Amino acid sequence: MIQPEAKLILDISDLHVSVEGQNILKGVNLQIRAGEVHAIMGRNGSGKSTLAKALAGHPAYSVTSGRVDYLGKNLFDFDPEERARLGLFLGFQYPVEIPGVSNIEFLRVATNSCRKENGKDELDVFEFEDLVNDRLKIVQMDPSFLERSVNEGFSGGEKKRNEILQMALLDPVLSILDETDSGLDIDALRVVSSGVNQLSSQTNATVLITHYQRLLDEITPDFVHVMASGRILRTGGRELALELEQSGYEWVDKELQGGGDN
Amino acid sequence: MTTQNALNELVGKPYKYGFVTEIETDKISKGLNEDIVRLISSKKEEPAFLLDFRLRAYKKWLQMEEPKWADLGFPQLSYQDIVYYSAPKQNEKKQSLDEVDPKLLETFDKLGIPLSEQKRLTNVAVDAVFDSVSIATTYKEKLAEHGVVFCSISEAVLQYPELVQRYIGSVVPSNDNFFAALNSAVFSDGSFVFIPKGVDCPMELSSYFRINSGDVGQFERTLIIAEENSSVSYLEGCTAPMFDTKTLHAAVVEIIALDKASVKYSTVQNWYSGDEKGVGGVYNFVTKRGHCRGYKSKISWSQVETGSAITWKYPSCVLQGDDSVGEFYSVALTNNKQKADTGTKMIHVGKRTRSTIVSKGISAGQSSNSYRGLVQMTKSAKDSRNYSQCDSMLIGDKASANTYPYIRSQQPRSSIEHEASTCRISEEQLFYLQSRGIGFEEAISIMVSGFCREVFNQLPMEFAAEADKLLALKLEGSVG
């Protein structure tokens, strides 16, 4: 929900990012305040995932210029794990499998690293079990997933639920969900969306990266941004997503050809 | 920091056991000949049978050649440049720990193996071996109440000569291989364990081997005898100071398990591995073999190998008794220029014998890490089974991992299964863990522990944590 006076969580100005020497982001500007839900849409290769990974600190993505303030601090002063502990959460498009590492152990270590940073007591095995059993309900996951290796042999939908479970445990300030809806059937999409809605509050913010309107039917965005060629080409309310659904991205090409800028 | 650099930094943490204890030693001159063999034997006041054993082994050794098949590519060792006996000078025939040189006690304290009464590990008896001799064995009296003998092999030779004579060389013959023959000729000390019929050893037994002098070879010999219906769990640990010359360690371990006896032998090996350029380090050539002589006997090897410049080691089981069981659980971590060629041999002779092999190799830096294992089903091994699983993990892009499984079966009614896999810690996995607030070092450590979990589960409780810590130390540096 938009509150102009709400706390500024993320302030991106003129961000340029390259991957393997190729410039992908070419001047992104974006402000996100507490309580807001943003959707970023755009074609494949427009830079959406690059933005997400660069913000989370993936080592393959180098920031060539620009500035990102996160909760008033220079985001790029922090390692990926520090960003996570400060409440930045990336929901992966393709969560990796980590054989041999039990999911519950991983979740506990992650939760405790973040709690420690925020001055909270670390949870022992039993306390954590209580917490995780409670959070499992949010994503309607079976506790048997906890005993398996991280994401190993999980279906696409199970992996995404596991991402939202992590979000529920880490209690982030800013969640960036990278195509969390891809590969989900309609039931799974509802479960995941309902999880995100339950976790959304006036003190945190969510960024949804998606291709499809159907996710935005479940989670209502306050802002919709359209990315193309490494920039945010247009920003609007939720009606922009509907417009895209109907008329596609052809207008984007026209605007780019005409040298249009917003 | 790029992932690769960070990884290099992580796995290249300094060795913390590299100190030298300044102590006066009784050291004989370098070199090996028949007189040296006789001198070692006389220093230990050994009975004639043992001198004969040594001399026979020495003569065989002279006719043997260093094995080359493991392709470890080390230069010819100069056996005349090694000191074959070195003992810290101390009061003759120490009666109690109070008489042991405090410097020695301090050394073991520093290594985390407290020997003094008030600090002892509870429920673990320790035999501490310094260079060539055992300096102390704890909890001897308490064990004696149960009829368990746990002492240095030198002491056993004098106190229980008939047991030693009956069993020594009966599992690993003195001409078994080049290094076993060398050991048989010059072994200076080691541990001796005897568990009588029907006794479950009331505590963990542990030997700690410390090389202190740079030019001294350590040749320890361990003999474990478990009589009918007995059981014991035994652990050895090893460290050495950092020298820029190579140190030779050639041990022999023999285990005998009679009817329904069970022996669990665990090793945490952390000899100095040399520096990042491969200078210095211990050459670890070890022959370990267990003989399941009795019906339903069981021998289980667990090892965590993290040290040594070269590891050449194949703890094996000869499954002779019907329904006997052999197990081998191994984690071998190599880094920098370390080379490990390790595995096992499971020789099935008895009917319905079973063996399990789980090997986890982790290679970092420019190291090479090989699993080499033999599973043999002899004609008589009807209805026997083997299961082998060999997994390799590569850290960085300059390390190598190999698996050499040898399978020989002469018994159609037996089954052998072998599974192998190789994986690499990927940047994506690391980033995933980091993006959940888990630090880089901890992320690697979690993945490595996860990879080794099946093996760590086999270690005695007290040492599973130690093994985890040791790997963490090798890979992470922030622990300890």
C-alpha cells in the first residue's frame, strides 16, 4: 500500500551492471518504500533477473556505475551474506540443489545467522523445530521436506514453496522474488501467492519479477514497472500490467526505436 | 574477492600442530643395516623371537622394491638418510605420569590430548607415542580390572610375549609389501590391545602418534586382538611438526577378530602435509589389515585423512569366518600439492560374508585424490555381498579425483555393487547459501560436512565432532 511518507527501503539511482563484460543494466532508477509491492515485467533479456542478482550480490554481476542505498546505507559495501542478514531476500528463479545438506539444518543455520545479526537469540534445535513447523503452514508444505537434502529431487513447485518458507523464516525487509510463479500450476501458484500475501506488511516491501498477469491477480502490486534494454521504460499502477497482457510488448519496440525515455 | 581466490585462501590455512618440542633425545645414527635392526631390538630388550622376526623381515626388504603402481610420483627415498630410532630421554621405567617429562605432557596438552589425571578425556584411554616410543598409557589399571590389556607394543612384547608371538605378522606377513617389510624390521613402538573372551571394552581406546624430530622415520606397529564375543572401539590420531624435508611414516596395523568379536578402528590422520608449494610433509605409507577369523566377526574401519604430503593406505578386511562383516568408511581431504591414494581391500572367503565401502574424497588446490579398492569374492564365498559407494568432490578447478575399483569374483552366487559420483562445489551453491545469510566459510564447511555425513556418522561420538572440526580447520581456519 502506498504511503508517501513511509520509510525508504531501497533507492536505486542510475545503476549500470555488466556480466562477463557485457553491459546488461544501463541506468536503472527505482525507489521502494515500506509497505509497497512492486512488479517488474518485461521480456526475456530485458535485465530483470540481472537487477535481482546484482542487488543480492551475485559475484558474476559487476556494478560498473550508479548507486544503491538500502535502508540508508550503500548496499555495495556489504557481502551477499551481510545483505541477507540486513533483511534483503532473493527468491531464486532456479533454486539450486545442495546434496547431503539437510534442509532443516540449512534453514536453522540461515535463520540463526540472520537472528544473530539482529540481536535476537539463536534458536536451538527444538525451538527451531517449533518455529519451522509453524511457518510450514504458510506454504502448506509437508514436514518430510525438512529431512531431505536442500532442494534435492524437489519438483519445481516444491522448490518454490521452499523459497517462500525461507522467506517466512528469515523475515526479510525487502523480498525480491525472481519469477517465483514460473513452473507453477494454478494450485501451487495460489499457495505461493497466499504465502507472500501473508508475509507482506507495512514494515516490509516486495518486488515481484514476472512475465505474467496471473501472479498479479493473486498479489496486487502498487506499482508495475516495465523493463527493456536494461532500463525501466515505464512505470504505472496495476493497470499497466493489464495493458501489457492485452497488447503485448510491441509498443516497447516503438518507444525504444523512437528513442523514447521516461 | 572472487570465489576462486576466496577458496584458495580458505583451503590454505596454516597447520596449527607444526611446533617442535625441544627435548633431549636418545637418537641412534642415520642409516639402516643389520646392526641397526639388532640395536633397536637390544634397546628394547626384546626376546629372541622378535629379533628373528625383524631380521627375517630386513632380509626380505633388501630384496624388495618401492611400489610404483599407485602413480604417486614421489622421488626415490633415501633410506640411509633416516634415523630409525629416537626416544625422548627420561627416567628409566617410568612408573606413573608424574615421572613423565612435563615437556612431553605439555606437548600432548597443546595437541588437545591431555594425559594428566585431572584433565583426561573421560571414558577414553590414551596411549601417547612420541617419535619412536610410547610415553604414557592412561587408564591402564581400570582396563585391567576387565581383563583388557592396553599398553605400548614394547611393553606387550615383554609382558605378554606368547600373545605377541602368536599374532604378530599373522595378518600382515613381514614380506607383504615393501613398507610392511621395512616396518617389520625396524618398528619401534605402537599400541597393543587385547580384549578377552566375552568382554565389551568399557571405554574407547585411543593412540596418539606424534612425530617430533625431522629426520626420524616413525614406524609404529599396532596389534589388536579381540577374542570370542568381545568388542572394542579404537581411535588413532596423528600430527607432526612442519619441516621442509620429507618425513617418513610407515605403519602396520593388524587386527584379529575371533568368533562374534567386533572391532571398530577409527583414524583421524593430520600429519603435516607440506606447504602450498609441496615442500616438506609426511610420506604416509601404511598397511592396515583386519582378519575376521571367526564366525560372525566384524571389523569396521573409519578414517578421516586430511594430512600428509602422500597418503598410501588401504585398510582392508579378510572375511574368513562365515557370516563375517567388513566395513570401510573413509573421508580423504587433499589440498595444495597433496596426493592421496587410498581405499580398501575386501577379501571375501567365508560364506555369507558382507562388506560395505563408503568413500568420500575431497580435492582442493592442485591436489590429487584417488580411491583404489579391491573387492574379491573367492570360490568359497557363497552368497556373499559387497556394496561400494565412492563419491568425489572437487573444490576449485585445479584438483583431480580418480576412482579405481578392482573387482574379482570367482563365486557366481555372490553380488558386488559399485556406485560412484563426482561433484563440484559450484558458485551457484555458494551464492545460494550466502544469500540466506550464511558466511562463505561456513557455506563451504556445511557443504563439505554434508558430503561427508555418512562417514562421520560412523565415527565414535567423541570423535565425530573432532573430525568435523578438523575438516573445518583445514577448509575454514576460523575454528580452533
